[in-house]
Amino acid sequence: MPATLRDVAERAAVSVRTVSNVVSGYEHVSKRMRAKVLAAIEELDYRANPVARTLRTGRTGLLGLVVPEITVPYFSELARDVIDAAAEYGYRVMIDQTGHDHDRERQLLMGDDRTMLFDGMLFSPLVTKAELLDMHGSTKMPLVLLGEHEFDGRYDHVAIDNVAAAMDAVAHLAEIGRERIAAIGSQPQEEYSTPLQRFAGYTKALDTAGLVTHPEFAITAEHYSREAGYEATRALLALSPLPDAIFCFSDLLAIGAMRAVFDAGLDVPGDIAVIGIDDVDEGRFARPSLSTVSLDTPFIAREAVRRIATRIDEPETPAEEVIAPHRLVARESTVANHP
Amino acid sequence: MPATLRDVAERAAVSVRTVSNVVSGYEHVSKRMRAKVLAAIEELDYRANPVARTLRTGRTGLLGLVVPEITVPYFSELARDVIDAAAEYGYRVMIDQTGHDHDRERQLLMGDDRTMLFDGMLFSPLVTKAELLDMHGSTKMPLVLLGEHEFDGRYDHVAIDNVAAAMDAVAHLAEIGRERIAAIGSQPQEEYSTPLQRFAGYTKALDTAGLVTHPEFAITAEHYSREAGYEATRALLALSPLPDAIFCFSDLLAIGAMRAVFDAGLDVPGDIAVIGIDDVDEGRFARPSLSTVSLDTPFIAREAVRRIATRIDEPETPAEEVIAPHRLVARESTVANHP
DNA sequence: TTGTAAGCGTTATCAC
DNA sequence: GTGATAACGCTTACAA
């Protein structure tokens, strides 16, 4: 049995109030008392019970981070940054995987009893529809949306300018002289905003560059996985004429795409240039190294935690949208022998 | 303000006891009562407060998973499997990153007030020394060790046969005719058991194959990262004669190693074969695809959760060691044009 | 089968 | 500055 506040109080011959004061760093405690209490704590190896504290204060000190899959490098890197940022505000992070499961997302959003553990939630859905957000309404759980959706003013939102990011990627492909630019990553059922926005950026950039849009060059991908990128690219490689560049809506798709190009006996970027979005570590060591649009995940994490922390303290703060910076990173998969 | 059990009881005109019975699925509740309670719950949008429940029952339903870095694919894949396995036992998982920080590992192990949230801990340290474990003694926190350390009988332990895994990898290199086999991944200060065991397997396999041991072919790596693999390989490439194969103690090291070989204008596996350990997704899509020793992380996760769950329920269960299976996976990085 | 009440370990409100 | 004591919301003897 772990020692309780009571045990310590008894041992030190003081009241629980005084012990609590010492433990929680209350200012006005006499030196003598503090010393006695500290000694008793030491002797009994006392550790405060965070659950009891939570029940009393109403704060768990826990943030929920909801992502589709923790094994997707973008999300594990985001998780790392969120964990680090949260620690600075005294919060710990629980990671929930939805596994692309709508019901799971809905449950979490609507606040089942598990959700009640969190002081606030950071929600980074791959595939959440706007309607889902309506369901969150009844809950009072502070919520920050990550990298998704158009801002509708109801929730804090740390976003990426997906249209601009996609445009930068495609503009880069056009600049290096590519004319038949394919795109991988639209969703089979066109409902989610990230792929929609990235697709919009794609067509817009083609327009700007004065390039023709080939509808057959737009390939869908259900998940943003290496496998999906591979399969989508195989479909592209069956076309004639072939594309001379592929814009993938994520780095993982691009990794799979490159592999498919090589397996077909073609070269990247010689025959087909490939670019992704995310800038995950894996891309830097790929062969060829992967050109991409770098998203500033430390920034996203920092802003998200800052927003959720203030919202927890002041629930009436008006919702805000923060746009995270992005920048093109040209590597070997678009520029051969790039330094 | 969220509704409480009391509110529901009042609304349904029954006692809290009855409401609690309904909520916790107690058998003996009359149909009428149950219906009334359920209606009230619905109307008030009641959700049980897990914190209060926890304070009463002494169970948080939380497992702590301690890993060095969640962004290392092996650990994110392990985390995914642990989260899934834990869900089947009704547990949720909090991930703690130690970031290779000894103090952090010690704190977690000794049980600061944060640790007390967990019903049990799954500890997968990259770099924990045996002495650290002694410090855990005073805590009563159930603990399962993952993939590390020699079994000392004090703690449950889901391990890998590191010696055998390393031997399999090196034996494979010998079988394909390599004779100057280097190894990357010993720790600068030789204290941790995983690298020691893998190194032991390396030398043992060289012996078995009748190959000479070149001391300069054993390169240390502080972290098991792509960067460390790259740097270590650059050191190898400065030697003469060059090695004709590299055994890396992790897939990430191997990814970095392959890149370094290519940057030096050499070929994998033509000039130098490369093999890793872990079998992370990234390796399958690398170019060439990475030969490796596959560790059965779903098995590890399942066993670990099973052990911790029984230990939580029956603290006096004797500690057990489970060895997870591994198997060699030969891909293109050792066998060119492998199917 | 259901109601009453005690208590989990902490913090916070009141006195003194 | 410190000591009693009442919550926080739930589960569970013990009674009825």
C-alpha cells in the first residue's frame, strides 16, 4: 500500500492541510513544519496520487492526440513534437489511433467515457468530414484541429495551406520542364478536405504553368501508404503516353511511387520525377532522396499545444486559425545530382 | 457541467446504487428500472467519470509504454501493436519517450507521481543498465521488460534471442560468399545488453563460418539512426581493403549504411551487401529492398500485454521470460534481383 | 432487487 | 500559518 497524505501527516504530527501545502509548493509554510513534513515524506516514500488530485481539481493533465496511424512517419514525428511541446505546459499526451475508422473518430469526438480523461484534444484526422464536427458540439471538451478542414470558426485550427503547398510542388515540377504531371492521392469518395485542397492546388498550378490537364493522370489512393503509392503508380505506368512527373499527396505515397517506377525499369527523375508532401526523415535517405514540401511539424505542435492550453484555461477564447509555414525542398527525385 | 450519477438517479427517481448497477452492467436490475435509468442517462447525456471510478477501484486502466523515441519505426510499429493488444484487455496505452535520457528512464522506473497513473508498465529501453532495475524495487508497479537484458528472474521479460538473430544475419552474409563482414551498432561504452548480444552473435557467426575477425570492421553507433548508420559506414569506406558486407544492428542503421555506400559510388549488394535487424516497413520499399531479421512485434506486444495483465491481477505470479520468434528475410540488399 | 452511506486521497473552505 | 472538515464522483458493503 502506498503512503497517503494522511500517513505523512500522522508521521509528521501535523495536519493533512499542512502536508498538502508542502507538497503543492504553497508559500506560507514555516521552515520547521516544512522540514518535518519533508522528512516524513522521505521516510514513507510518499508519492502524491495523481488520480485523487485530478478528481478534486478537475484537471487530468492529459491531452489526447488523435491520429489515423502512429506508424505513419508524419504522425509519429508529429506525435514526438506534440509530446515535447505538451511537456513544456505540464501536459502529458495520450495517443489514440483511429485506424481510418469513422466510428472510432466519431466516438472520440463525441466524447465517450474514455475521452473524459483528457483536458483537451488534438485531432488530426486523415478522413474526417465536417459533419463529424457538429457531433462534438454537445461536449465541452476543448478541441484543436490539426492540418485539416476549412476553418469554420468553431474550433481552433492549426492548418497547412494545402492549396499553396500543392501548387509549390507542382510548380517546381513545371519549372524543371515536366509537362505531363500526374497526381496521386485523391480520395475515392471525394469528401475530405485535405486531398480536395491538394488536388485543387494541383490543377491550379497546371493552369498557371499553361499545362494541359489529363484526367487519367489523377489517381486516387485510399490510404496514404507506401503500398497505395505503389499500386497507384502501376496504374499510371499502364498509360500511354506516360507521365513525366508524379505529384504525390504524401511522402509515403511518393516512396511507393518511386519503387514502382524502378520496378518498371524506369528512372527517377530521368524518366519520371517524383515529389511528395510532408518531409519525413525517411525521404532524406531514400534513393534518390525525395523532393517534398516540408511542413513545419514542430511549429504545428507548438501552436496546437499553446492553443489548447489557453482554451483549457479560458474556454471562452474565440477560435483561431493558425497557418503553419511550408517550403519546397528539392532533392534528387526531381533534380538529379542535386547537391 | 457534465451530469453525475446523482443527477441521473434524481432524474430517474432511483438511487445512485441502481444507476451504478445499470452503468456497470450489473445483472440483477429489473427491466423497468433499467429502462428508466437508461432514459435518464440519454436525456442528461451522462458519461461516467473515469477518474472517480479509478479513485474508487484503484485501477486506472492505463498502461505505460516507455520507448526511447516514438519516431524510430521499430518503436512506432511496436507501439501500434501494443495499443491494439492492450485494447483487447481493456487497457489504454500512454507512450513515454525517454529520448535516450538516463535520468528520464530512472525517474519513470522509480515511479514519480506521473508513473502512478499506470496500472503497469511496458519498458522497452534502448540503453538501460541492469542497475536501473534495482531502483524499481521499492515500487510495486507491475513491470514487463521488452526485448532487452538478460533475464534475471525478477521481472517478466519478452525478449528476442539477440545472439541467434545476429548469427542468422551474419551466417546469411557468409552463405552468399561474403568474407569481410563488418558490423555497425556496438555502443561506444559497452554496457547495454542488446548491442553486446548482437556483437556476440556477430563474432560467433564469423567463427562458425571460419572467417577472420577484423577488429577495425566493428564500428560503434551511439543511436540506431539513419544518420549514425551513414556516418559509421563512411568510416568503414575509408578502410582498405573494404568490407564486402555490413551487418547493421538495426534496419535504420542499414538504411543509412546503404545510402553511404551509394554516395561513395559503390553498389549494394554488388560491392557491399547490407543487412539489418527489425524488419520495419521502410525496408521493404527501400532501394534495394533491405534484407533483415524480422522480429515478431505483434507477438512481442501480445505477450507483453498478456503478462502485464495477469501480473496486475495476480501480483505474485512468478516472473517469466518469453522469447519472441525471429526469422531471416533475404531481400535485394544481399541477394541481387531477389524475387 | 434496491436504498443508504462510507470511503478512495486529494484540494479547498473555513475557522482559529 | 495551521487544523478540522467538506467536497470531487464513483463503487460497494451493509441493510432493507
